[in-house]
Amino acid sequence: MKKVLVLEDEANIRSFIVINLKRAGYETIEAGTGEEALEQLRRNPNVDVALLDVMLPDTDGFEVCRQIRAGNKRIGIIMLTARTQEMDKVTGLMTGADDYVTKPFSPAELTARIDAICRRATGEAAVAVGEISFPPFLLNTRNRTLEKNGVRVKLTQVEYSIVQLFMENAGKALSREEILDAVWGKEYFGEVKIVDVNIRRLRIKIEDDPTNPKFLTTVWGFGYKWGA
Ligand code: CA
């Protein structure tokens, strides 16, 4: 059974989420503060997905996200944002979140997002044989790692999936929609903008000059391509 950490300080919203996740077949762990969430993760290192509310009494969800991500690249992280926090979404993704859901959300939407992240994590771990070499990069599909000039580049699961997709389709222009379908899944409810945010973050990690990318290049009005 997949384990989901629910960090939400408002008890009624938290129990609403928990009831619906249990109904959908997930095991849940609850936290009402950022500190509690980090403590719960220390006690339960096998949590698959963390849902992080942004507005918390002791800290904010982005800081919790950053701290979780610093020690755990595998966990899926979904931010729970309010409608007025449009800019925060981008900040959240830059600190290592995989996705965000805007309040108020339906139980169906939330479970679809969690399902998509879980499928991606398990499905892709099973594929994976060997290596893809694109000097100075080496992608190891067995342990899902990327090296640049022999040095490990720390990637989230989503970032890794994007790099693998591009390397497997080197030289081919991929539209934002294709990238969204391949990495987030066809059932994904979110906006295509999430692709741009992840690409921007990836460029910071892999390009020599992120403002003048040589590897993950832009195909204007369409999408992105691996290589010039
Ligand atoms: Ca809150």
C-alpha cells in the first residue's frame, strides 16, 4: 500500500483529505506543522508522496519541501496552494516539488495527481537497462542517475524523467504537451506551464550557462529539444 504524508494545519481540511485518500486505497500519515511533518518522515522513511500545505503556523510549505528534498530525491512532493498564491506555485516547483494542486480541489483530482506520481516512480524503475551516453553526460537508467563530466547531478524523479525522455529522443523537437503526457501521464489535470518550470530548473542544474542553453534548447512556439 502506498504511503502518503498529509501536512495541513487546518484539521477539517486534513481529515477531508485523509478520508478520501484512505477511500482511494492509500495509507496516510498526518502532520499539522512543518516540524511534525519532518519528524514523521524521519520515523517513516518509506513515504511515497508528501502533500504539503503552503500556509503553516510554524514555517511555510516551501521550506518544508526544500528540507525534505535535501535528503530525499525519490519521494513525490505535491504542494497544496491557495488560488491567490499563483506565484508561489513556481517557487514551490523551484524548491523541488513535483506538482501542485490549487485549493479548493476535488478528491478525484487530488488522488489522480498522487496516482500519477506513484505510477511514474514504480513504472520507470522497472524499465531501465543500461546507460545513455551524451558527452559530457552519462545517464544511468538502472539507478536513474545523471552524471556530467563524471560528477553526479542531483535530480528529482521528474527532472530525471525529463532528461531520459530527451536523451531517448535526441535531436527531436518535443512539444510541451508530449513532454507533459510522457512525464506526468495522460491523466494529468494540471497546466502545461509546469513543463517550462521544470525545464528552467533543469537548465540551472545541467547547463554551463542556463541563460544560453546548449543541451536543453528551446524550439520557439513549440517546445524543447535535446541538442542544438
Ligand atoms: Ca494552512
